[in-house]
Amino acid sequence: MRRGIEMKVCGMRDPDNILEVSQLKPDYMGFIFYDKTPRYVGNDFSIPDDFPSSTKRVGVFVNEERDVILKKVAKYKLDFVQLHGHESVAQCRELKAAGVGVIKVFSVDDKMDFTVTEPYQLVVDYFLFDTKGKLYGGNAQLFDWNVLLRYDQKIPFFLSGGITPENVEGIKDFPSLNIRAIDVNSGVELRPAYKDVEKIRTIKSILEL
């Protein structure tokens, strides 16, 4: 496994589980502010006060208004916003200009045309490639990583979609991919929004080999 691939744990909600996972020092942790998913954080959500500063906070949004996103950024001290819907280049530019990191998500299948990412290259920090499915993420399915060889690799990306301890090592077969981080969610869950710490620990150890 190449060195330097980071790890993001997404879909967190339970305060105790958040702190338990944070002890493994993932590089990013994602909190979903989209109410049509079982991993929605809810209205009374708070990030524990002793959440480590070394883990970047990522807020996940789907087709949300800019001002609503920025209010969540301020309230939860988010480092990045992850945009999972049909957000425009203009909105990404506005959010980035407001001082928050931007991760734009694209859903991938075998027919993926990566030219759709090109207009976003100057207005995002990273892309995230996830499996195309019925849901905006959390489909618990892999896509064929060979498709990513058609991507120009100009912008580093997060790789998501059904990643588990059993399949993550397959990344080593693609050394030319510009992967910034592995994004895990449903593949390491005991139940929606509650993660299996040992599975995360295993993936992290594989990434560090």
C-alpha cells in the first residue's frame, strides 16, 4: 500500500461513538446535515467539546442553500463542506471564497464521463467519487475502480462506496490514482451512524502499511 493515503470516517452522530472513533485519529470525520438519510445528525446534534483538532470536520450537504451551509459551518466549526447533490460551480466558488474547504461529490458507474468534473477544478479542494445508486451516498456498494483510470487525476480525490476491511487493500493495485483519502461509512457500521471501531482500526492499519 502506498504511503500518504488519508482516512475519512463519515456518517457520525453518537457523541460517545464520535469520541471512540476519534481516538484512532482519522484525518477527517463527516457529519451529515441532510434529513433524508438514516445518518442525519438531527436538530439537537453537537460535536463533543473534546473532539481532537487534528481531525478535520466535514459537513455533508445535499442541494442546500449557501447561507444555510455557512451557518452550519460557523456553528460546528466545519473545516470542509462535502456537496453531494447538483451544486453549481458558482456555489462551490462562493463557499470556497467564504474560507471553507470544498469537496464536490460525483456518483460513478461504468459509464462515467469525467469531463463533468472539469468546470469544478478551480473551485474545489477535492473531489469525492462514490458509487452511483438510489441514495445520495451510503449505498454500501463498490464501483469498478478501473473506471477511475479514465479520470485525469488533476484534483486529488476521496474514494468512497462500500469500502470495508476486506476490500480496501485492493487500492494498492492502482498506484497511479491521485487518491487523497479513503472514505468509509456504511461498510464499517454496526447500525446506521454507529461505527465499528475495530473495523476502522483494521482499515487504518492497512492504509499505513
